[in-house]
Amino acid sequence: MEQEEKDIALIEKYLRKELGADEHKKVEERLKSDASFQQQLKWHQDFMDVVREERNNEMKLFLKKVEEEKKELGLKNIFLDETKKIVQLKWIRWAAAVLVIGFVTWGVWSQFSFNPQNLYTEHFTTYPNDLVRVERSSEKTDPLQRAFVAYQDNDFDSAIRQFDQLLASSSSDNILFFKAVSHLSKGDTELAINIFEKLNAKETWQYLEAVRWYLALTYLKTGQTDKAKNLLEQIANQEGGHFQQSSAKEILEKF
């Protein structure tokens, strides 16, 4: 929610042309790659256009009313009276604007509170290595040790290369799981999904619960919310519990 508030403030400054050159450039670059940020900007632009059009219409109607009253009453001082009304209307509009901004801000927060990408970011953590006991003294000679040292050091490119070498000589669903998590940690969602979906087809297996959780998160990251919801419901309703059951329920409450 804190990030969304910052994005809203940034968008408002961008639209009011209050950003410096560097900040303006960063916003322009982010708009090219962040679909959610683009959607927020468009919503604000549309809202400002509606408000601007409404103000123009109100001013036209007001001036028309002034002219009609001047003609009808024939009073020379009508414009002074109307000027007082303008001042009163101005304060009324300022008060109304404060209320509108409050409602709009609440509406924007509500609209973007369900953001699959944000939910992914909030809940994703790399799965801890509980498969291999790492002994760094032997990492130079043991390929398995080298692979998991790289994994624990968040050197996922190296970890994936090491995992591939191990899988080339002997198939292992456990190593394949950690390879998929490495791809997801790097942002390679398509590769991660392919592996997770294959592993999720198994009936019983050491990391099956973890696979379903990470597959659900990957679906969220890629905007496949129906698939994510289906898996999250399975996790939330799993008899005997699931290591991410409370997190799954928390995410489902935001759907």
C-alpha cells in the first residue's frame, strides 16, 4: 500500500509537470514496461479530463445565467452581486474538491489494492535449501555443493548452470524444483511455469506443497489470476494444513 501511495503522488506530479528532468525520464521509462503503472496513469488522466470538462461546463452555465439575469432584471450592479456569488462558489468548490479528492484517493486505493504483481512481490521469497548440507570447503570438487552454494548466494545464473550439469547425468525432481525456483527468482517466469506445472502433476512428492505455492505465485506474477486462485484455494483448504496456508488465505481475501 505504501508503494501505491508513492505511485499516486508521483503520477499527480507528472501530470502537473512538477517533476525534474531526471524524475520525468524515470517515469517515462517505467511507463514503457509497467502495465499496472500505465493503467494508474490513464485512470488519473481520465479523471482529470472529466473534472476539467465539468468545470468548463459549470463556468459556461454560470456566465449564461449572469447574462440572463442581467437582461431580466436590468440592473446595472448585477455584476457586483454575481462577483460575490463567484467568491462564495469558489469556496464551496474548494470544499467539494477536498471531498472529491478524498473519495477518489480511496477509490484508487481500492481499485489497485488487488494487484497480482504486488501480491507476488509481497509474498515471494526464495525457497530455503533444505536438500543439501552445504560445506564450502568441498564446493570446488563436489558439483552438488557448487550448485547449492551458488543457490544460497543468490547467484541463480550459476546455480542453474550447475543444476543443468547435474540433471544431464541423472534426473532428479528435487534438483529440478530448485532450478525452477532459481528461474523464478531471476524473473524467468515462462521457464519456471513449465517446470512447476510438470512437477505439480505428480501425486505425492517431497516438494509438492512448495511446487503448488510457487506455481500459484508465478501465475500471479504473469497475471493468470484464475489459475492462481484455483491453486490458492487448494492450498487454503488442504486438510492437515500447508506451510503457506495462512498466506494463501490472505491473498484470496483480496480477490
